[in-house]
Amino acid sequence: MWSKNEPHLQSLLLIVVPFLLVSTASAANPVSDILDKGRNITDGETLVSAGGSFTLGFFPPGVLGKRYLGIWFSVDEDAICWVANRDHPLTDARGALVISDTGSLLLIDSSGQVVWSSNTTGTASTTVQLLESGNLVSRDGNASGAITWQSFDHPSNTLLPGMKIGKNLWTGEEWYLTSWRSADDPATGNFRYITDTEGVPQNVMLDGGKRIYRTGPWNGLWFSGVTEMGTYSDMFIYRLTSSPSEITYGYVAKAGTPFSRLVLTDDGLFRRLVWDTSSRAWKIFFQGPRDICDQYGRCGAFGLCNASAPSTSFCSCVRGFSPASPMQWKMRDTSNGCRRNVTLDCGNGISTTDGFVVMQGVKLPDTHNASVDASITLEECRTRCLANCSCLAYAPLDLKGGGTGTGCIIWREDLMDLRLVDGGQSLYLRLAKTELGEPQPPKSFPTGIVIGVTVPLVIIILALVAFWFSPWRRRWSRERILVDNPPRVLDNASRVVDNVAPDSHPPNLALLTTSFPAVGLPAVVQATGNFSEANIIGKGGFSVIYKGELDGYGTVAVKRLKQDSLSEKVKGDYAREIVLMSRFTHANLVKLLCYCQEKAECILVYEFMRNRSLNLYIFGEDSSLRSLLNWAQRVKIIRGIAVGLEWLHGEGVIHRDLKPGNILLNDTLEPKIADFGTAKPLIEDPTNQTLVQTAGYVAPEYAGEGTLTYKCDAYSFGVVLLEILGGKRKKDEPTFLPQVWESWKQCEIGELLDPQVGEPEAEAFSVLARCIHIGLLCVQHLPEQRPAMPEVVAMLTNTGVQLPMPSKPTANIGAGLQAQPISDDTPGPSRTR
Ligand SMILES: *[C@@H]1O[C@H](CO)[C@@H](O)[C@H](O)[C@H]1NC(C)=O
Ligand SMILES: *[C@@H]1O[C@H](CO)[C@@H](O)[C@H](O)[C@H]1NC(C)=O
Ligand SMILES: *[C@@H]1O[C@H](CO)[C@@H](O)[C@H](O)[C@H]1NC(C)=O
Ligand SMILES: *[C@@H]1O[C@H](CO)[C@@H](O)[C@H](O)[C@H]1NC(C)=O
Ligand SMILES: *[C@@H]1O[C@H](CO)[C@@H](O)[C@H](O)[C@H]1NC(C)=O
Ligand SMILES: *[C@@H]1O[C@H](CO)[C@@H](O)[C@H](O)[C@H]1NC(C)=O
Ligand SMILES: *[C@@H]1O[C@H](CO)[C@@H](O)[C@H](O)[C@H]1NC(C)=O
């Protein structure tokens, strides 16, 4: 807050004498939490809440020249929790907040125009106060002091303790969070976080009008899919209010709890942040969507998502159901979901033979269309469900009392967005009799039939014994061994995929991208000036990249596949890139915005990276570019790449072609990994027929035998790391790695650092030496001697992690023989054989 005040004091000193009176007056009474009629707050002045927790004032969020009025945490002025004029920025620092004659709060610009108004009608004697809760309230000036307007009723992207989201059932008024458009632009963005008040209340994140994430319904303790809420219930009291007047969700902090906030970020993440006073940083207590299974309806109707299953087979059908479109399901397009094997027995509503299986540990399906009855028991709920053929499943409404819970939720429509969660609850799924009798996996034995506990237990034990000796198990374990423990693989972290039958079909775009935005060819033609030469910013082996201005997206990079190279293989890469990238949103991966497939054109549209690719900086002939990245920035870039790769590996994807040309830098020089045409999801498309590689960056076992594991990416990362620090292209010198090792061994670290960047400070020097050490571990000849990417990230971020001694890496041989790389300077699909 002081940094915001200082310019103000300076500028005041420049202002002519009459104003000095004013400034001394305000200096005597520097901060107040009250604004009343006749006074105003100009740019540079602030209101500070009585206990000092919150500050109201003007801020620039980074967009040059634009200024906003907002409220932030005094401990962290970047933690802005409310913005008044988010869609109407001031263009200079001469705005002022005043109270109008009718008691409205007005934000006026230098020409006296009203930029934003609270639109309240009160009296001229209104006072405005910034409360210690972060709420800005305006009160009627007369004795009643009634609140006529409050900022808590107009949330931006942040939910503070005491605020709420949901619906006022009398007025129809809704409260919800809306994201910023980007990290430095508070304008209303695409994401909304609402409390869905239909059925059982649940929180839902929307992108435009589309549901993209759901917390699961409120079960009296927490949201069914966010069982983490139980782990911090010592700090917060969750408040779900369901009354004739409103259905809302909010929370309050218990006494002694540090500052906290719930934020909907500009990239569609919902976070619970708590201020850690000792490290003076926000700690993330929860973030959703957490994983692929949190993507709304990922496995379609009656699909069940298991996030701990291998990343390409996380979808399965619930018991008694099988894929509705088996062919598409096989291609991992699970959007059509599953259908029932055996139709239900409607009977006459009394003598039905149907029963239930209990699915344990789940986030309950979407309750938007479910019906609810809080007054009956679970047993009555079951009876009610059996009595009506349209009932497909039921679950208890309220778990507060413990046991199996009370109340009743009944689903009559497709079960959507069902997933497994740690500590999840039970869902009772209705099935036909024949589907109930089979031997049951331990997690889902029928409870509908009350024969006592022992009978099912005996059945399970018998089934397990039978399974142990059955040919099924042998086949199952053989497959597991092939996948998990192939002879060539030397540790658990890497898994070989080349033993699995190769899948020669490129993914079918039409099947795989149904939910991803496409853009029309005319729009792309217009954006790129009809693919004008002047707009070309890069060329790859199979593609040309243009800069363009696309309606609704701003400046974009347009990657157009060359017509003459549109082989099936290239089209496959194209489809794969869309499929992979549309799934991925991560700060260190380039974001795919949309695609265009029309008239034989295959076009991908990415966010535009003004600073282009890393190779231009680290190898730049232009020494000004080379010295532009200082040591601290280089280390930050190395960490960013490691984090991006770690994330990819967590998603079960091997990049296979990491190199400086595939790493782009954003405006703040954060690295973003690009070019996913070559990336392979593990198992999904385990072809080793095509070797994608660029000499110098490819791991020896991949170049030689084509053995592809996560450790191949670790190797490429090691080479890139050493190049970032050394400013040398490794492929220019086959003996680069052994030489680095020799110098490192002799402690001649200085020789391994690019002289153009300048002498590092002593402290930076030890960080760089550690980086080189880690780089050498990554380029070890034997994959099992390389750390996995999560270990690399730990080593890079935590100096407490011990580093083993690297052996001497081998000279780079095989690569050139196996592949003919295209230039590694241009981002674009790489050469495959
Ligand atoms: C703000 O207050 C100061 C001093 O009271 C006054 O000189 C100035 O004109 C006011 N500005 C606006 C925009 O009302
Ligand atoms: C106030 O009213 C104007 C005109 O009806 C409207 O454009 C504006 O969005 C309203 N402001 C707020 C904060 O609701
Ligand atoms: C004082 O407050 C009451 C509400 O309690 C309101 O009806 C009345 O109009 C206010 N008085 C004036 C003078 O505005
Ligand atoms: C989910 O996947 C994991 C890993 O494959 C497996 O161990 C577990 O049994 C699965 N859970 C269910 C309920 O199928
Ligand atoms: C019925 O469903 C099960 C899954 O519970 C599936 O394995 C089986 O193949 C299905 N049977 C038929 C006939 O579709
Ligand atoms: C609720 O039901 C309506 C009408 O059947 C359907 O269009 C809608 O998609 C359903 N909503 C959800 C969230 O399932
Ligand atoms: C079953 O439920 C539906 C939907 O609530 C209702 O319309 C129908 O009348 C019910 N049928 C019976 C037999 O109760």
C-alpha cells in the first residue's frame, strides 16, 4: 500500500500551493475507512479498513495506462478481491470516487464523466465505509444507518469470508464469481463460478454457458466431490443456506484463522488460498478442477472416471452398462457414455425384480435434475426408488448424522459426471436382477438383497480364489507385466510402451474434438491477411506459422499445415495435437485456442508469444538477445520447463521432441512448451514405428532401440538445461556432454556458462553449479540413472534434496543415423520416419 501512496505524495508536491493545505490536512489524518459526502478519493489516495486488513484505492493491473478502483488485501496489493470499474477502465490517473447527491457512489474520470456507479438511491447524507471484512458499504446518513449498497453483493472473482454466492429466491437476484479476462486484465472473463440451486445445491464452474467443473452436491458436511473440505474445517465454517428466501453458499473463518480467499482465476481454476504470515505468501489449500476426472462429464452418461487408473483408460462404465458407441469408446471418445445392458423390470411398481448395487467412494452425479426429499430415511428412499420405474439411482441427502445418512436424492435422468474420489460417498444404482447375480468385485456387492453379510462375503472370497486360478488373472497379470515391468525397463518411474500392439490409425478428429472450439476458414483468412507472406513468423518442416488478429481471440499464432505434406501421418499428428492440447491447460504449456478444418485445410490457432522461442535467445547470433536473459531468468526458465514436463508426465504424456525451438517465451519470459504433434499419450497410441526426434536431444535408448519412456524427455530436458546455461548447441559438438562432465568434475563451472550473459554473483553461481549437476544427472546414459521429472523439479526447487554423483555421459552418436531432423530453430511438426 505504501508504494501506491508514494507517487501520490510526490505528485502532490508538484501541485500548486492552494492544494498544499489539503495535502497537509490529509497527512495529519492519513488514512480513514470512511468517505462522506463532499470528500472524494482521487488516484493515489486510499481508504483503509479500521484494522488495516483491506485497502481501497486505484491500481494499474499491468495493462499500461489503464486504471481501476478496487479493494485489495493490505498485506499483498496483488491480492485484489474486488474491482468496481472492471469493464470500464480509466485511461489516466485523474479519476475520483465521489458520493452523488442521491447517495450513489460514482467513479468519475478526468472529464467528469461517470465511469461506474453503484446505482443506489438514498440520501445525500450517505456515508461509505470500508469494513474490516473487506466489504465496502454505503449507509443511509440518518439514524437508521441502513445499508443501501455493499460490494459483497457484487462479487468480482473473489469470495471472501462473509460473502456468499447463490440466488435470492424472492427477487431472483444471483450472486456468482466471474473470472478476470487475463492475469492483468480485470475485465469480465469467460469463467463463472455459481451455486446451482436446482436439485441439491452444488457449485459449478461455467465456461461461457457450458458446465466444465462441478464440486458435487452439498451433503451436509462438504461438497460431495471436495472431500478435502473436511481437512480444513478446523479453520472455516461452511455455510450452505437453503431457505424459502435464498439458496446460497459462503464460509466464515474461525477466530485466529489467517486471511483467506476463494478465487476463480482467469484460466478457469477455482482456488482456496490462505495467507501464510511466516512466508508472506498465499498457500493453495484447494484447487479445482484437480485432474482429468474433474472435467465435467468426461466419461459421458453412466461413465465412471477413475483418476488413479492409467491416464488413457480412466473411463469405464458403471456396473451393468457398456459403452454406447464401442468404436468411439475404443478411440477414447467417451462422450457418448454408456448404456444399460439389461433393461429394468418396471413390473407394476410393486413386484419389480430390480435391485441395487452400491458404488462406494464416488462424487455423486450431477443433481441439477434430481429430486430431493429431506424428510424420509434412506430405507424409504430405496422403496420409493423401486416403486417408480423412472428412478435410476438414489443416495442419501445428508451425511451429518453419520451412518449411511438420511434424506433422499433420486435421479431419473442419465447419471452425469460420476467419478471416484478419496473419501467419497455411496450411490445406489438400480440394475436388473440378472446384472446383480454375478460375482462381484469387493467394492460393489449388492446391498439391496438382505441375506446377511456373510453370504456376499463368502461369494467374494470364492470369487477371488476362482479369479486367482483363472486364465483371466493370468492374462491380466501378463498384460500388467508387459506394461509395467518390461524387461528393458529398469525402474518404476519409466514404463515401456513399445511391447503393446501398435495402433496404426491416426486419431479421428471428428470423433475426438467434439467439444473443442472450431473456427471458420474465412475468419482465419481474414486474421492472417489471406496467409500473407508478411505475416509469416515461422516455418517448420510441415507447416507455416502466421501472426494474426482473430476476432474474439486477439493476437494469435496460426499454424497452417502445408498442403503438399498432408500425409495421413501428418494429419494424425495434427489430430493428436488438438486432442492433447485441448485437454491441457497449464502455465508452462502453450495454449491451443481453436482449430480450423475446412476444405482440406488443417489449421491450429495458438496464443501468440511475442517473445518467440528460446533458441533465439540462448544461441542468438544477436548478442543483445543473448545477454537479454540474465542468470536468474535462465534458472526460472529451466524450472518452468521442468514443471511443464512434470505436468505432462502426470497426464501420461511423453513429449518426445523437447528442444529450445519448441519452447516459447511469453511476455514475462515464462517458458511454454509447444509442439505436441509429436507427443504421445502413454499406451493410448503406443506406436514405436515412428521415431520422432531431433539429433542431439534424443535419448540414446530411443535413438537406438526406439525404447520410449518418460526418461527420454528427462534426457532431452538435461541437454536443453545445459544449453540454456552454456549458450552452445549440443548437436554442433558430439562430445559436448562428456566435456561438460569433465569441466564440472574439475570444478571449472565458469567454462560451462555463456560468457555473453556475464559473471554471475556468488549466490547465483552456486545455483548454476547445482543446475549443471542436475542437468548431468538427466543426461545419464542409463535411463534408470536419470531422475524422473518430479524428482528433477524437487531438486531444482529445493536445495535440501541431495544429488547423486553423475557418471560420465556418453558422446552423442545414434541420433543422426536414425532420423533426419529438420532445423531445430523453427517450431513446427518434427520429422518422423
Ligand atoms: C476532490 O476533492 C478536492 C478537495 O476537496 C476538490 O478540490 C476536487 O475538486 C474534488 N474532485 C472531484 C473530482 O470532485
Ligand atoms: C448502473 O446503471 C447503469 C444504467 O442502467 C448500468 O449500465 C450499470 O451497469 C449499472 N451499474 C452497476 C454497478 O450495476
Ligand atoms: C431515514 O431512514 C428511513 C428508513 O429507516 C427512511 O425511510 C427515511 O427516508 C430516511 N430519512 C431521510 C430523511 O431520508
Ligand atoms: C481405479 O484405478 C486404480 C488403478 O488402476 C485401481 O487400483 C482401482 O481399483 C480402481 N478403482 C476402481 C473402483 O475401479
Ligand atoms: C454388461 O455389462 C458388463 C459390465 O458390467 C460388461 O462387461 C458386459 O460385457 C455387458 N454385457 C453385455 C451383453 O453387453
Ligand atoms: C436437465 O434436464 C434437461 C431436460 O431434460 C436437460 O436438457 C439438461 O441437460 C439436464 N441438465 C443436466 C445438468 O443434466
Ligand atoms: C414416477 O415418477 C415420475 C416423475 O416424477 C412421475 O411423473 C410418475 O407419475 C411416477 N410414477 C409412479 C407410478 O409413481
